[in-house]
Amino acid sequence: MTNAPQTHSPQMPHESGTTRFLRLTEIDPRLLGMLGALLLIWVAFEAYAAFVLGRPSLLLGASQGEANGFLTPRNLWNLSVQTAYIGIMATGMVLVIITRNIDLSVGSIMGMVGMYMGLLQVEIMTPLVGLGHPSLWIVSVVFGIAMGTLIGAFQGVLIAFLNIPSFIVTLGGLLVWRGAAFLVAGGRTIAPMDETFSLLGGGSFGALGETGSWIFAVIACVFVVWAFINGRKSRQKHGFALRPVWAETFVIGLVCSVIIGATATVNSYIWPKGNIEKYYASIGQELPVCAQDNDTIYEGVCASFGHGFAYPVLIMIAVAIAMTILMTRTRFGRYVFAIGGNPEAAALSGINTRAMTVKIFALMGGLAGIAAVIGAARQNSATNAMGQLDELYVIAAAVVGGTSLAGGVGTIYGAIIGALILTSLQTGMVLIGFGDGSYQRIVIGMALVLAVWLDIVYRKRIK
Amino acid sequence: MVDRTGTPLVELRDISIAFGGIKAVDHVTIDLFPGEVVGLLGHNGAGKSTLIKCLSGAYQKDAGKILINGEEVEITDPRDARAQNIETIYQTLALADNLDAASNLFLGRELVGKMGFVDESAMEAETRKIMGRLNPNFRKFNVPVNMLSGGQRQSVAIARAVYFNAKILIMDEPTAALGPHETQMVSELIQELKAQGIGIFLIEHDIHNVMKLCDRASVMKNGQLVGTVNVDEVTDEDILGMIILGKKPALAA
């Protein structure tokens, strides 16, 4: 190798400390902006609850039992569960929007898949195999994902091969699938779902628990360290510029702190006493004293009944990792970006852009299928209204997360943070007493427009 | 002098293509030998780009035959063309503006490591090698190509065609967006590729470049071939006459 490994030049002329820090650590300023916005929203809701509504705040020294603001383990845990299915669909919407398309039908696909899945599970399979049979949840999940994928692929074929604009195809889908969701059971609610199946929706039993969550956190941190070392080795091998060691260490430390902090938070949300009672009843032991009152569950043996990461959140994390790998490490991901940047160039490079469109919409449909599984499991029922208006939240999450409607630009982590921001606004408004929907919509609508405007301003500045 | 005794590298025989009743290319036959540069000339809309896109796989011919080394081949999309070692530098450059140089260079032909994941570092290293040869001043490897100058973008597009060992190269006005220095670099590159035995179709408007770079010139007008001449045997006036009047000079080959 002729060229020795270079390091980043220590100081560029006319560079402020912050710019230099961001350049050396290679932290995306937009990521910082999104996280800053998220923290601002959280603190604002907490402050409103504490100072305007006079609720006890954990940050001001209230005990966990009485704290009732935004920043409590209970609220943050619920927030994580509510973010999950929007986040899962938003990762797919990123691909759709990057390739200059839109999918307005995801909420309706979710509703219809949920309905058919519920019917299959409750009214067809249960009489055949009996209550609680393990095939119930497995078949339901496979069926839900497959049905979502097929519907998505069908819409993709209409878009790619009949050249109908995706806006129209999926607007039609929005109406058709919602109508079909109603017709299939005449608007009835299908309930209850299989017990194992409902664990996929979260709840005290549908979570990893304290020990499991710590194991998860350790594995995640080890993986982060491994990924950074691996990336560094690869750069070294080809003689590219390396990040300074302190910058690498800082970023690894930051990511691991977030993982550990999140784990500590979800673990300190203790099961309500009713669920602890159920647990002791199920193992046939006597209920400990601390579980006799909701005020004492933070003491003694009860304190070990932390929720940990809910299953839907784990599913979202798995989806986000898989989608990130897909987008950054595979040819498929490259082609998605290339089609978004210049569809004609992509076609001239031998990329089968039509097949790509079908695959992208199929993937989006499959993710809506996963969201339907989580949604139906969480409600413990299938209703024809499930997922209504969610298409708008999903699109908003992707866009707030930095996906450009002009195509070619977007990230998976951005979409997840976008989903977290929107869900925070939504649940925060409920928490501070503006839960009747109107204020919620006004605030989310304004946040969407504001986020896109800020993004435009930012992009102009870096040019 | 180019040896034209053997089998042509490429033969486009009696090619026709129509768009909604308009004959964009009307029974045109041209050929290309190894180590030869054939200029394609004509007014805008004469059918040059359309004809050549049948060879690069962007369009499909309605009638006629494409022969590579004397054997008939079917080229129905750009992948077929690439499989025949036909590379194209499009007038629009066909770059994905949001991707960096390496991603564009390997677009559709990414290097993958074990487990089928794209090997970004290897692609960047290869890009640095080829760019070091073609445009040694090129430094912007990690920015999207829309941040590059016209000349830099052009060199990315050229690198893409050259990197994959093309045997047949199609260049659609490669110097249109370039300054004098960069134009000179492209001319030198064409000479170098020619010496390696690569056959080049050059679509070009500048008659001086044609006289300088091409061995033969095929002129088209209104979708039809006016004629093919040896550049040595005619004057630039003759060629201009073919382009403007559609008239073949008396001593044409």
C-alpha cells in the first residue's frame, strides 16, 4: 500500500468547536436536531404537568408511586409501546418515499389484515384446534404478514406495470381495504384473541422482564463496540481516514449510555399489583406483603417485577436493525436510493425499477401486516377501525424523521425518532388533559409543517 | 490505419425503430471495427441517440439485427448490453445525484463481500484507483455527485464505462459540458482506449473533434443514414454538406 493511513486534519481553518466536534465524531447534525426536539417536547410536557397542573414530578423529588408527569417510567414505557407499530410502518414508508412514491393505504391494510387474522384465529382455527393451541398465534402471525405482503405487492404491480400513480392506487386502497375490513365481519369486533398471541401486543406479561432486559442491553452494547471496531478495521485495511480514538470512544459511550438508560427506565416500571397477584397465583405461592398495595410495589421482592422492554418494542428494534442493514449494506438498499436520486439513471444501470417498486410496496405491506399483529394483540381484539388515520402518522413520522418527499434521501433511524416524536406529542397531549383529539391534531399538524420547514432551512444552509 | 478486413466488432444491420408512427430510425446499417472510432453525426433529432440506445439496451429496435463479432445478439435491456461488454456514457451522464462517486461507478454492479453485503470500502478503494488514472485531481470521494463540477461528474461517468473493461464504448457528446483542458483529457483517453483495441461510437456535434478523433463518420438525417465516409478522404466541408443537405460527397468510401 503506497498511501499511508491518513487521519483527519486536526484543525480546519475558520471552524468553531462544535463544528469540529461534529466533523470528527461524524455525528449527523440532523440526528442531533431530532433528538433535541424530542427532549424539548418531553421536558415541556413534564414542566407543564409539574408547574401548570401541579402534579408531582420525579425530577422534583416525588416518589415513583406518586409521580404523575410525562417523565415517569410508566409513561415512557407506554410511549415505547405506542411508538412501536407506527415506527415499524414508518421504516417501510421511508423506502416508499425515497423512491418518490407514497403509500396512503397502510392504515387500511392494517385494519383489514387485523380483521381477517382475527376471523381466522377466533372463528376458524380455535374451533378446530382448541383454545390455547400454539399453532394459533404462529399461524396468525404468518398469515398476517403474508396477507399484508400480498396486498402491498398487488398495489405495487398496479403502480409499476400499469403506471398508475402510487398516490391514486393507494388512495383507492385506503378506501377499498377499509371497506373490506368492515364487510368481512359486518362491523363486528372479533375477540378475545389467543393468550400467547396477545403477548405480542405488550402488557406486563408481554415484556422481557428485568433480567432479560439487562442481558439484552449487554448484548446490544457488545454489538455496538464490535460494529465500531469492525468499521475501523475495514477503513484501515483500505487506508482511508480514521476517526480519532477519542471520537470513537465518545460515540460508543454515548450509544451505550442511551441503551443502559433506556433499560434502567423500562425496568423501573414495576408491574401493577394485580399482575403480581396473578403471577403468584399461577405459580401457587403466597403473595408477598409488598404486593398488597400499589404504593408498596417499589419495595422488596416486588421491585424485581420490572416490565423491561415490551415485545412490540423488541419487534420494532429488530425491524429497524434489519431495515437499516437492508438499506445500507445490500444492493437492494442501494437501488432504492438510486431510483430516488435518478430513476432514469437507475434503469440505464440495469436496475429493474419495476420489480423494485413491487418489492418495496410488498415490503411496506408486510410491515403493515406486522403492525396489524401488534395492534390486534394489544387491543386483544380485531376491529374494523384499527389503524384508521395511522397512514398519516406513519407518513408524518417518516417526513419528520428527515425523509425527503423529493426522493433520494431518508434514514431508518430518522423514521423511528420521527415516530417517537409524533407519539410523544400525541400521548403528551392526552396526559396534560387535551385528549379530546382536536388539540392533538392541531399540535401534530403544526409540528409536521414546522419540522419540514426546519429541514428545508437546514438543507439550504449546508449548501 | 484501422484494419477492416476481419469481422466487424459491431454491426447494426437494417435497424428501424418508430415512436407512435414517427420513424426515428429508418433502416440504418453501420458497423465498427476493433480499435476504431466511428463518429455519428447529424442534426438534433436525426436519430443518432435513438439508434445508439438500441445498442446500449435503453430502447428496443422494431426491426433489424445486432451482430457482435459476427454473431447475432438480442439486447433487450441495459443488462444485456453490459453482458456483451458494451458500456455507454450518456449525454445526461445518468448519475444518481444523491449518491457518491463510488456508488455511481458500481451502480448495478456493486462489489459484494461474503454474505452478500455490499463492500463499500473495496468499492471506494477501486474508485480511488481508477480516478487516480483518469482525473488525478479528483478528491471528493465521500460527497454526493450533485456537489461536483460538470467536469468531475463527467469523469465519474467515464470512469464507470472504462472500469468494467468495455470492448465497445458508446460516448454521447462526452465533451459537451467540458472546458478546454478537460476536453483535451477526454481526447487523450479516446486515443488510449483505441490503442487498446476498443471500438468507440462517438456522437459528436463539433466537426473539429470529429476530424481529429474519428476514423470514419456516419451521418444521419431524418432517421436515415446519409452515408459513411473515411474521415481522411473528405473535408469538413463535405461532412457539413452531408449533415445539412443530406448529400453524399462524390468520392465517398
